[in-house]
Amino acid sequence: EVQLVESGGGLVQPGGSLRVSCEASGFTFSSYIMSWVRQPPGKGLEWVSSLSGSGGDIYYADDVKGRFTISRDNSKNTLFLQMNSLRAGDTALYYCAKDYLLAFDAWGQGTMVTVSS
Amino acid sequence: QSALTQPRSVSGSPGQSVTISCTGTSSDVGGYNYVSWYQHNPAKSPKLIIYDVIKRPSGVPDRFAGSKSGNTASLTISGLQADDEADYFCCSYAGTHNFVIFGGGTKLTVL
């Protein structure tokens, strides 16, 4: 069974940094594109970033480019999102998602990131 | 990078059919056959119900059907059931620059 478990969310001040993680199991992690998708409170889903299985292809939404860094450790089946220069607008539930033919066929339960002073 | 356009809400009675539209551009929905749809209930994770415009993952009933015409994709749910009540999001591949883009979401109410 595919499982994705996010962790690392919390309260951070504007301008601060946070790293969230996603531990995967139940599939060959290194073979799949992995992504971060977020949902601000009361709003819809927003794609944040995606990373190929080898780590060679990286994609970011314009809103986070230059501030967020996606990475993965295939030896530990773990996906990361380093978030710097955080803004109030980054407040959201951050989901980790597994790719299947450019769709997302498995999602974690999400980790909440709140940016507030 | 604007979100794909979906109606904010739709509704139907049990047994009826509803269709949710998802309008993009030739750079996303119209340019690729990589449209997916997700069912999202509060306090749960999103669930993939349609991929590649028309395909259903194993376990998704055939009451859910996807289609596309030009820059607009659609999700039709037939034989509405009470537990279909949820938020529905479309998503499309948008090329190597923007990668993927979501719709704003549609709240389905089963009357």
C-alpha cells in the first residue's frame, strides 16, 4: 500500500524558514516524480513544485521560485521542501503527492504551515 | 499562471447527473491530453478520479466520466449519490515551464 507521511509543519514568522518532509513507502520511490501541492485555508489546491525521480528535472510555481527548494533522498525514500523568505500568503496545508502519468495518484495527509507574527 | 476556471458550485438530486467544466487555454487543457480530476472531502486527502482526460483509476466507479473539447475539460457524474458531495478540482499539465495548474475547485452539493 502506498503511504505518504508529511511532517515538519508549524508556525513561523514572516521572512523565516521551514523545511517540511514526506516519507514514502509502498512503491519504488526513486522511479517516480514527486510533488508538493498546497491548499491555503478556505481556498483551492495550488501546485508548488515537482522533482523527477533522479532529481535531474525540477519545476517550481512562479510564486515560490527563488524562495523554495525541492529535494529528495532516494536512499531514505524521503521528499523535502525547504521554504525560505516565507510570507503570509504561504500559509497552507502542504501535501506531498506521487505522480502517475502527470496526475497525482497518491497524497499524504498534509502538514500545516502557518506564517504569522 | 492563472488557475483553470471552474464553476464555484453545482448541485443535483440523487440519481441525477451533473457536469463540471474546467476551462483553460491552448497552453494547458487544450494543448495536452493530461487533464486529471480530484475529489476532495474536508479533512481528507484529495483522491484521483480521472486522469489522461478520460481514464479512471482502478476502484473509481464508471459513474465518473471525463471528456475534453478544445480548451475545456469536463467531469460528468451520473447517478448522483449522497457521498459524492465534495469539492472537485481539475488539473492540467502545462508544459515544462509551468508544469501543472489546478482549477479553482467546484463544490458539489447533493440535494
